[in-house]
Amino acid sequence: MSGPDILKTFEGPMRTKVGACFPGERTVFRGYDLHAEFKHAEWIDLYIFSITGRRLTPIQLKVLQGIWVYTSYPDPRLWNNRVAAMAGSARGTGAQGLGAAIATSEAAIYGRQPEITVADFLIRALKRTEAGESLEQVIRQELGIHKRLLGYGRPVATLDVDERIPVTLDLMQHEGVEIGPHLKLAFEVERVLSEVAGRPLPMTYSAMVVSIPMDMGFSPLECYLYMQPCFIAGMIPCYLEALERPEGATFVMRCDRLEYDGPAHRSWD
Amino acid sequence: MSDNFGEVFHSHIWEEKAEPDNPFTAAACYCRGYDVYGDLLSKATYIEYLYLLFKGERPTQEVAAALQLLAIALANPGPRDPSVHAAMAAGVGGSPAASVLMAALASGAGSYGGGREVLLAMQAWIDCGTNLENWQRYLSSPQAPSRPLFWPQTEHAPGFDPHGVTCSTIVTQTLQQLCRILPDGQLNWLAKEQPALEKAAGIPLAMTGVVAAAFTNLDFSPAEAEMLTLLWRLPGAAAHALEQWQRGFRQFPFFSLDLENDPGVTGLKEKT
């Protein structure tokens, strides 16, 4: 089947398995009655179910929620948080500021792009090392295709241990969640990569926040979706504090703080 | 943070001179060296100013005419397009204007008819040039980009219509009009080789393919073209969203669903 024939088969009532609301009666959520099945559920339980269609154990959910807690940084200088702060400074709405800041978080140097990229690499690397290839060979080949291995070497404080990693390991230990094959490999990559690169490239939180859910059976896409709300709690105070300042008074810039290095003045005529 | 970042913006696009009595208010703004409010404002067209912002120089008459045509061609993909549909869905419920346009951007950004499709098609132009064999090889087995990975997989050759039978009249009209303005370069080659390219792709040329060829012809980078495509598709989304808000949600389709795994009311009673 091709062309418009495909579209014709999708005309009429839309077939769905994700759910529907029956106003005044009930709501079906992925085949379950929302108000019955999730009556006492934590929001993260439903959120993970919405992504994976699976219910995780309470201790697994606690670790996944802990990751969100540990990476909620209310620092308005951070690029995504700054979007929320600028929306507040310009007296935009909270939804606009947060929506734009969340979308901003799928950045190339932090957030969603390094996460999904390192997730994809770890899955491939695990398969190959389990089949007998050396990790060094796998890393060298990856570096031959891409200049950098995303998930290693932070854009700021590049040489320091990511402060979120030890606290997450503590939480895992406290909850009794074992280190799985993806996380173990992620640490091993850190060691081998530093040898290959000839300089330390510490693992970033990106590698950790995908390794843990992948050890729980998540795909890279599921990791990406799981991480969507992870920065929100840090963004909201940036938005609110900008509202508390006078309008336009967040990250104030004088005209001369714009350093121009373009063409000299010229006339349109 | 321990890293040493500066606290100024660096730009070769924009310069400001402050009012003598207020360092925070601009008395003059220069775009690429031109005094925007003291000189350019009454002399430049909107398209000329946009070109200056992106490319740093004034466009030739032909380039400005081609961009003007592209801006009109892109301005309103119509209510059935996902970006306009999303904008209307936001507008009909009374969401703020920015939310409406954010909805249009999100649904007009992807690899099916959106900004990313134009970007990917332009990357194909960079890889294949005006060499038919290169294009035929590429179209027979298009390689999915390896990064960034958060974009959903592309499902058809960028620039071609996966649901088309023959090239639509409006796509043909747009290509013909652009070729009249820019008779040399990628657009002309596209018009000449269109049958062979469509045969290789197995599907007809789409508007995104014409737009990608035009931006390539005009020396825009894929990233610049992606931005302009997103930007220029917004007017229709805005107008249709306002129209639907005025008409009201009862006139807006709500569609019927066929829920394939409904546990039913009985299921609720049993579980509770």
C-alpha cells in the first residue's frame, strides 16, 4: 500500500490503545481505569507507566525520582533555567517560560542530546563487549565516527567528579537497587576513555541518568521521555524570582555590554 | 561555577549606542553597520532586512524577489497541516498567543513537512550536488542521520511527499515561479531532473523539496533555512488560530475514537 491509500485506511474513528476520557464517567489510561488502578499511585508511577506501559517497583521509582531531585538546580545562569527567568523578567506566563525552558533542555552540550546519545552508545557497546570485543576497540571506533563521546567531559567543571553521581549511588545503595550492566559499563567507559584520550574525561550525569533506567529495561527513547520533567523544579524558582524583581531587572545589560565586532557604520543609500 | 565566562554579549550583527541619560536605553541600533531606525527603517523592505540579519549584506533584486515568493509560499500550509491544526487546537481553547505559536512550531518542526525536513533535504543537496547519479544512489537508500538521536526516525526521502501520487499542482507552480526568478542553479536543475528524482524516490516532489532547493540556490545554510522555514510558516497558524477562537470550540472537530482496549464500566466496578 502506498500514497493516499495509507491515509485512507486511517480515515474515520481513530484507533487507539493509549486511552480516552468519558466525561462524567471515567477515563481509560493504557487499558486501565485511571481512577481505579492508580487511585493511590505516586505521580512518577503513572508517569513511568505512561512511557513504558509497565509498573515499576517502589524502590525503582524512588531512585528514578531521586535523579530528578538531584539535578534540579535553581541557578538562573544555566541556559535552560535562564529561559524561564527571561520569561519571568518579561512578565510572560509560567507555562510559556517552563515550556520553552523544557524544550531548551534538549541541548547539544547538556540535557537530552548527550543523554540519548550516550544511551545509544552504551547499548551498542554492551552488546559488543558481551560478544567478546574489547571496550577500547569499541571506544576507538566510536571516536573515529564522532569526535567526542557525549556523556563524558562536562561543559563546565570538566575535570571534576559530577557531584550528582555519588549521591545517586548512595541512594541506590540505600534503596537496595543494584548497579546493573549498563551503569557498570558506563563507569568502565570512563576509565578506558581517559586512557584512550590521554586525559581525564569524567563521566557526566548524562551517562548515569540513562544507565540506571536502561538497567530497569528502558530503551533510549524511554530514557529521553523519562528525563523530560527532570529540571522543572529548578526552573520554577528562577521564573518566580524574576517575577519578584522589577520587570526587566533580571540579568540587566547596559547597551555597552554588547561587544560588536561586525562591519563599520555604513549608509543604506 | 569555577569556569571563567565573560559577562558581555559578542555579536557581529548588532550594535547599540546608549541614550546620554540612560545606559540601558538604546538611542541608535546598528544592524551589520546600518543605522536601523535612523536610516534603514524607511528604505529597506522587510525581506531585505531579514536577509541582512542572516547573511550580513543586502540581497540582490533577484534574491529578494525569490525570498519574497518563498515567504508567501510558506506562510499558510492550511488548516489540515499539523502545525496549523496544532495552533488551532491551542487557539480554540483560548490559549495565549505565544502558546499558539509554540504549538505551531512544535508541530511544524519535524521531518514530515516541517523545518527539519527542509534541513535534511538541504544536507542531501550538500552531499549530492547537481549530480543525478549521487541523488539516485541517495534516494534509493537514504541514510538516516546518526545524530542527534532524539528526532524520530525519518520515514521517507526528505523533500518528497510520502503520500503523494504525482507532484501536486501547488508544488509545481511554486517551482515554476521560483525558476523564473532564479533561472540558474539548483532550482533549475531540480525542475529538469524532477522526473528522474521522483522515479528514484518512488514518491513525488514535495513543497519542502522545492523550499530546500531554493534556499540552497540562495546560499543559505541548512540551519538558516530551517529557522526561516519555521518562522515563515507561522502567519497562517496565527490567523487560523484566531479564527477558530472566534468561531468557538463547538465548531471545531473533536473526532471520534475507537478505543481498542476499553476495560469498560464493569471493569471499574469490579476493581473498586
